[in-house]
Amino acid sequence: MRPPPAPKRVTILGLGLFGGGAGAARYFAERGAEVTVTDLRDESALAESVAALRDLPIRYCLGGHAEADFDGADVVIVNPAVPPGAPGLEMARRSGARLDTAVNLFLRRCPAPVVAVTGTNGKSTTAALLGEMFRASGRTTWVGGNLGGSLLGDLDRISAADAVVLEISSFQAERFGWSRVAPHVAVVTNITPNHLDRHGDMDAYVRAKREMLVWQKPSDYAVLNGADPILRTWTDPGAAVKVLTNADDSAPRGARMNGTALRLWREDAEERMSLDKLRLRGEHNRLNAVYAATAAWLMGADGRAIEAGAASFKGLPDRLEFVTEKRGVRYYNDSIATTPESTVAALRSFDEPVVLIAGGSSKNLSFEQLGGRIAARVRAVVLLGETASDIEAAVLSAGDAPPVHRAASIEQAAKRAASLACEGDIVLLSPASASYDMFRNYAERGEAFRECVRALPS
């Protein structure tokens, strides 16, 4: 398919603070397009992103949207955070401009094969592990998307021999159909309820994730978690070769872990390796390593490179991140856990007694399963934020509930948890909720927790 002509006038709908909007604005402005940026937030709220673009001749329309922001635009680049039905998106449609996204643009123009990783949980760790495995195989590697930011500005430096890894959210995946784009290898780690405040219901959320496979070709691959009850039924989306983890040994292709021994196979090849040197805690992280290893192998990495990449990976911030030990108590930061299932997985990663800090802003998710796990596993729980009452109700309804405490801030929560913990215990921040009631994002929440813990008496 012939690519559309280079646009002369571009509107960025949603600048945001995560780099995608700024990356798209810079990409087009540096190529001579007239760029307009419009966002509901004002300049003070977007100061960081605006400052990153101050060397470029960009027109800003901040603090709201108007029809004039889209007049004459050839293309409107829509930020993933802009929901369907948003007034700005309706204005963009009425303008007659072509709608696109920064990720779609990158996928169309990237000369290297792309592995895209999505899923409710584990996608960041899986994507980062993939990057380590590709580097260990000797390939120049680029990691971006939700993890690492926009790679649009790097397109001129990426060659066909390189490897590119993108972490993709459901907000990004649901718009792949706008450009009929797809990665060479799609990895889906798992599907559990999430972002129902945006998608409306579980069916819509699942459809958004499926869209990443729909436009794949017969020469592409889809790596799917065979233990996931939703993913193991995905035989129909797209034309890619489906490769299931946790596959039966008689299957024509798949991946299977036995202890730390991993077998990968397809019709024409097989590889065996060991992931015994993986440093990450938790069964869920062993599964993340299997997804990464499978995708790396399908992209040409051999067993030795995969083992070396897994052994060298130290983990990402905010994901069961060890912070420090004080007075015999070890503190872990799992701020990335914005769903109940994430926190359940975190609790399963420890044998020691746990004092849990949880709560934050709501995604309209159920805490019933988490309540039972807390009641069975946790010494005490400290709750804060909008979801505190819902989590407390779920814990109390499970019976044999541990002591439940409330805190008004992350600092107060850290101090209360420290006072409740005994020598040999774990204090775990794993909120099971988003961060937007108190923080800009999960990373800011994690940094605040680290600072509070380090300030505790030694």
C-alpha cells in the first residue's frame, strides 16, 4: 500500500505528559509541517511537554478545543488518552482530516521488525526483558511505546537489521485499525478487567486488545498466554501464526516451562534453555520471562542470548522493586500494580509476613478476589485514596480479616506500615488502584514512597 503524502498541516490532539504527543509534534515540525497542538489542559499543567518543544515553531491552543484548531489540517494525531466520543475527536472528524496516532505512524514507517507487547499485567517487564535478550544477541535494540517513550524521532537511525520493542496499551491498540497496522510479533501476556472506566465493559476492553492481532499477516507471529482463558481462544484474529505458552508438548508450536527449564518449538525448529539465573521475584515474572524468550526466539535470538539477557535484567522501577531494609524490615515498591490482580500476584511473590499499603483512584474494578487474598495472607493493611473503602469492605467480607488502618497520605501510610511491621516482615506498596487521586502517575507515587521509606528511622 502506497503511503499517504507527507502532510503540510498537522494537529496534535492531546499533548499529554508522557512524551507521545511531544514526539509526534517534533517529528512533523522538523519535517516542515505546520503544527498545531491542542489540549484540554492549560500551559501551566503541560509546562514540561511545552518546554521540550520550545525550539520549534508550533502553534498552541491550550485550555480547550475549538473547531478552528482543526481547520485545514491534513492529519490529526490523536493522543491515546483521548477517549472515543470526546468533543475534540468529534471536531477532528468533522474537519475531514485523516485521523492517525503516533504509534500507527511509527509502525508504518519503521524499517525494522517490531515486537509489540500488550496485556493487562506484565507488559512493561516483558518488553524490557525482550530488549535485554535482543541486546545479548548482538542486535541494535530500540525499546519504546509506553515504556521508554516515542521512537518517532529515532526513525532515521533505525535500520532493517535492528530489533524494536514497543509496549502497547489498550488505548493504543484499539486504534490500530485506523491505519491497518500490526507488529511482526504480537505478545499478549494476559487479559483481566482493567480500564473499564474508559472502555465501558469487559467485552470492549478485550476487543481493544484483540485489535493488535487483527491486521497481522501470515508471515507474522502472535505469542499468547495459553493459560489465560480468554487468550487461548484467540485463534481467529488476524492471519499470524499463533504460538501459545504453557502449550501441550504435542502442539505444533509453543513454549513450555518445567521448573526453570524452557522448551520452545515450532514445526521446523526447537530450542531448549534454562532461566535459572532470572533475578526477578514471583511466578508472574517467570511467566513474563517465558513470553519474552518466546518472542526473542521467533525473532532469531538463540538460547544462549536469551539466557544471558534474562540473567542480566535487574528489573524495572516500581515493579516489586526492593527499596531498602530498616530494622530488619524489607520495603518493596510495586506502585505499577494498578489492578487487583497485580496486587494478588505481588502478594504471591513473598513467603514472609506482609504489611500491605493499598488504595488509590478507581478504575471501576472489583476487589472481591483481592479481599480474600489479603485476609488469607497479610499481617495488616494500610489503605488510602478513593478505593480505600471498597478494599476494606472486600477484606472484611472475606472473614478473619487482618487489622485495617487508614492513612491520609503516602507518607502517613509508610509510617503506619513501619510501626506495624516486625523484624523479618515485608512492607509492600501494591495499591491495586490507579494513582490519579493523589499523584500524576504511578511513577510519581513510587518515587514518593521511596522517599518516605528512606526517611524512616534506621
